[in-house]
Amino acid sequence: MAKYFFILILSWGFFDFASAQKKISKIDITISDNNGFQFLSQDYRITHDSLFITGVSDNGKTKVDYLKRMLTKSEKKQIQLFFTKFSCDSLQKEYFNEFNSMGYITYDHYPRVINMTLKKNDNYCETKITNCFVYRVSNMINYLNDFFPAEVKIFFKKEDFKVAY
């Protein structure tokens, strides 16, 4: 009897785990990155079924559409699996390092600012990263970079910053 009870509990746990992975029906991630330039940005939006990459160039005058495409069935599963394990609660609202650590500020030597918004079903969080490195965000960016073409990948390296969280 105890053996059957144990098997029943294990099967419930398995089905709960399997259904937990299917519970994410809506994913919406937006990333805006200025790449350390004033008036420029690259904007990424990943939903549960599509990928959009746009940008602002020419000192903020021109909007460019880099990529608009549907995700493949395999990509949808990969993104859903990654975000079932990624906790939005692990991110702070803001990560900041003083601008004086840069020495000087010019058009092409500007504080790096990354704004992110993550929505998983009804769970919502946003974070702003200014002039610093964040390990949790770096892991997510490195994962998402696999879905982006080489010319619009996000380069976010610890060596480029003096402060890391």
C-alpha cells in the first residue's frame, strides 16, 4: 500500500512539474540598449511567438527596422523553458554606477543604459541598468543573443564596467 501511495505522490509531482512548464502562455520581453552612445539605441522585443529588433540612428532622427520574424516551434519552446526558470523577482528595479567613474562623457563615450521590461503571464518587472554590469541580466542576454543576427547582438561584458552586481 505504501509503495502505491509513494508512486501516486511521485506521479502528481511529475504532472505538476510538467504543467508548470506549460503555464507560461504570454511572454513579452523588451530591451532598449543605447550601446554607450548618446541619442542611439537598439530595441528588442521578444514575445511568445515573435521577435522584433528596431533601432534609432542618425542622432535620434532615423528609426530602423532590423528584423521582424515569427519564432520557430523549437525557439518558442526554448524561450518558454528558459523563462519558466528565470525569476523576475531576482532583479532589482535599478542598477546604477556613478558617471564620474567614466572620466569624461562625449557623444560616443556615454554611460551605457539598458532598460528592460519582462512580462510572464501576469508577472511583470522592469529594471534599468546604468553604467554597470549585472550577472543575472548578462545570463539572460547571452541566452537571447542566440536568437539575434550577428550584427545586432547585445555585447554586455563585465570588462567594460568598473562595477558589477
